Amino acid sequence: MARPAKLSLKLPADAGHAGKWQSADEVPPERSRTRHFRGDRPRARHGQPGAKAETFEAISRIAGISQRAGLPTAHVALGWLLAQPGVTSVVVGARNADQARINAAAGDVVLPADVLEELPQATNPLTQSFGGENPDMWQVPGRMR
């Protein structure tokens, strides 16, 4: 049985948004409902303290890794997912045709081993801040259906 991939980034500043927002306060309420952000933000449905510092640090580190690799952040994020054992496809959203093209091109990217090793190190502090729980607002115990 393949081991599940662990990625603590359903990124509110997802692959296509890395660098778009420089702080949690810039992220619109409809994009900041997950536990990456404080539970007292508008539209949040979790009541958790959030992990905005860890979230933006991880985004910054991923952007640096992407820059050193000479690849768009979207390609690095999606390429990492596709490189995980047991992952055969990734469902990716796009707000426009340009994002769709960028995301689709990530399917052809093979990330170098050093990049694959660096990415979990970049996100470990964020993953640990959630205590091993899924950061999605619907996955906290009180929101399970």
C-alpha cells in the first residue's frame, strides 16, 4: 500500500497565488476560511487560532525553492504532489485560461531530487502547527459531517 502524501498547503495562497498577497490581512475573507487563518476572521468556520505566520513563511520558502529551481511556483507545488507515491492525478482549479495553461504545463515537470527534499522541510513548521490535523476548515472535529 502506498503511503499518503502529506502536504500542509491547500494554500489559500495556492500555487497560482504565491506572492499575490504579502500578509494574511491582504487575503480576502472568502479565501481565508481555513485554519491557516484566525477563526475570528469573517466567514471562518473553525474557531481555531490559525497559523498565518507559518503559512506565509512556508509560502516564502516555496517561492525561494521555485526561484532557485527556475520554475514557476505553480509547477513546483503541483510537481511535488505528482511526485508523491500513489498520486496519479491532481485536481487543480483555475480562475482563468492563463492559470489553466500554467497548471496544465506542470504535468510535464520532473522536479530535481534536491527540490523534492527541500519542500517538506519548507512546510514542516506549518504542518506541525496544525498538530498533524488537516488545515481544511471542514476537517476539524467539530465540522465533520
